[in-house]
Amino acid sequence: MDLPPLSFNSSLEQQWDEEKEPEDIETLLKVVPPAYHNYLDVFSKVKAEKLPPHRACDLHIELEGLLPPVGVIYSLSKNESETLRAYISENLEKGFITPRSSSTGAPVLFVKKKEGGLHLCVDYCKLNAVTRKKRYPVPPMKQLLPVLNGATIFSKMDLCGSYEYLAMPFGLTNAPASFQNLVNDIFAYFLDIPVVVYLDNIMVFSSSQGEHVKHVASVLQRLRDDNLFAKASKCVFHASSVEYLGYVFSSEVLKIYSSKVQPILNWPKPKNIKALQSFLGFANFYCCFIRKYSQKISALTCLLKKDSPFIYNEEAFGQFQIIKEAFTTAPILCHFNPPLPTIVETDASDYTLGAVLSQVNDSGKHPLAFDSCKLLPDELNYEIHDKELLGIVWAIKCWRAFVLSLSDSFEVFTDNSSLQYFMSSKGRTLHQACWAEFLPEFHFSITYRPGRLPTLPDALSGQENV
């Protein structure tokens, strides 16, 4: 991939107005490495507060044939009222909002910031309920794992971002999809390699210091070209490990960020469907660390069935506690390395499928990812032979990006001996025939291992039963 050449100005005056930001320039010179001082304007608070230009992906709110709602007015404390007045005055001056001219509106409320002070939020719940949803895929975390092989140095950047908003506020139902569309378009030239972008969070990763400087400079140039700005206080440059989206990435391993575990441990027992959905939504984000995750939450997901009463029984409570405990003992996952021997281990129960992707290095076998899923209604009727075979097909589909990048064939372990001869067997059912067409794309062998899968050695994290 050809990257734009680096160039450095002898002075910063062309990019920076020192009269408007005299105190920020000294701070930035300390925070931003010298290699990027040519891009200090990308961290300018003054420029970030200007109204952004119109773009092809501007947010348009389309209603489902219903009238926009009129929100109630929430009562505010004296401190909140003063904060609101200051917010309105500041954003009117910036041009981000304009005096109300429509017949509808949304109420505001405040939440406390970690560092103190109040953060204004607009309650768009009623508007979101009548808005036609737009779907733009947000990249799942599993897409990150195959591309991180060989990365030894990381940088992270966070973007900056009654009255009407002229600049899109987050909280609207389609705001994340619109913004993800924008950043994907901006970084389409080198999306994922060497840059990963999730909404306003950017991670750059490289295999060497020299290469990394070029990559970061390219990202900063792209931000400058498209009038996007980064918060210097939240940026990290040239680190051997970095926290990104609740994970800790380093040159060798991936693990859950420790501060994300505590909220799960302190999570109160869900008392209704909405509370349960909130817990599972949080837990699902880290399910790649939990062996047989779908099986462990089966009683909880049954409570989400439509038209079924929400009865929080002992089985559901037991699984709730098991999942919370599982996050405290979650293993450290290694990064994918194509030359290493690779193993896929699968298991099928009456209702779920589970799998582990591992690789073998000099210190033994280490997990790269766990995955699981519930069987569909038709699949529940499969014979055990077909469920086991489905587990293999499903696992390979999950980790297709990994196994197609291997330097050699990979091995699949199963406790069903007849699966070793599936490709040479005759008289297949319709779904078996479909699987037989899918599997030849991959170079692998099936190894029979009787009994339940043994313990998976993991020198990095102790032991994990598989």
C-alpha cells in the first residue's frame, strides 16, 4: 500500500493561531510527538468548534408516517439550569444550534462527568420511536483479530464531535450509523490495515516504529483533509499496548480491560426484560472470551421470548451468577499468527454449538477465540451426527478469515468418529450436501478424539476447560 509522503513545516503559524490558543500550543507540544507537530491543527479546539461542512452522509430524519412528538420539560436544579444557559450560549455562538422554529422538541437532562461537572444529554426516545431506522453495519470485534498479527506499536485517537441542532448530536437513532458511514468513507483507502475505526475511536497499529510514524501521519492528514479533529487529551501515541473499545491490545495478546469487569460483577439481578437485555448486551460484547457462552445464557435468553411471562427462576439466576463469574476468570487471548499450527475444537449439545480456535507455539496451545450459538428450531431436530457436523461448518464460517490466511492446513478435533469420513460418504441429506459443497474451500483434516474435550493448556492465563 502506497502511503502519502511525510512533510514537515519549519513553523507552525500556517496551521495554528497562537493568539486564540496561546495556552494549548504548549500543552500540545508536550502531548503530541515531534513527528506530528506539522499536524497540530488537527488537535485545535478552536477549529473543532466551528460548524462542520455538509457531507454526502448528512443525517436526514425520516419519520414512519407519524407526527414528531413534543417532549415534556424535565425540572432542573439551579446548577443544571446555569449549565444549560451556558451550553446554549456557547453553542449558539458556534452555530451548532439555532433558536427553535419547529413545533416539536425533545427534553434535556444532565449526567455527571467522571472528571466532575455536568454533561448535557437530549432525550430523543420519542423521536427515535417514530424514526425510520437506517442500517449501516458497525464492524464486530472479531473482524479486528485477524489483521493484528505482527503489530508491535499502537496509537489511539478520539475525535471531537427549545433549540435545533445544525451539527448532528449523538442520541438520535441513526446517528451512529451515519457517523460510521462517514469515517469508513474517509478511511476506505486503508480501512483495517493499518487503521481500525469505530465511530469516533481510531486505532493505528504497525509492525515497526518507522512504519508507524508514516501510518499515523497518514491518518492525521486524512482528518485534516476532511475537517475532523482529535482530542489530544484522549490520544495515545507509540504505545506497546493500548485500551480500545473495552479491550487491551498488545503485540501478543488480547484481554478484557479490567475496568469493564467490575460493572458486570456489581450488576444487580435483572427484574424485567429491559434490564436483562441491558445485561446481555454488555456481556455479549465480550462473549469471545467465554467458553460455551450461548449454553451458559440459554435460560436467560428464554426469558426474552415474545409473549412469554418474565419468570426469573433459580436456573436463570444461577446462569446470571455463572456469567458474572466467568468474566473474572476470562482467559487472555493470543493474536493470530498464520505460520503456526492451528486447531479448531467443536462441541454440540442438544441446544447449542460451541467452538475454540487455538494455535500451538513453543510454550503450548493457546486460545485465540471462543464462540457459541443457539441452534435454530429446524436444527434442534438434527441427529447428533449432524449437529456435530454443523458445529464444524459453523465454526469454520465464524473463523473463515483466519483459516483462509493460514500457511498450512488446520486440524479439527471432534468426539464423533464418523465425521472423519464425511467427505467420502454417500447418500447425503440436503443440508449435508450443502455442507459438502462448502467445506472443500478449506484445507483441513478431521481428527477423532474420544470423550469430552480435555483441558486447554494456556500458559498465559492458567487453564480453561474446553
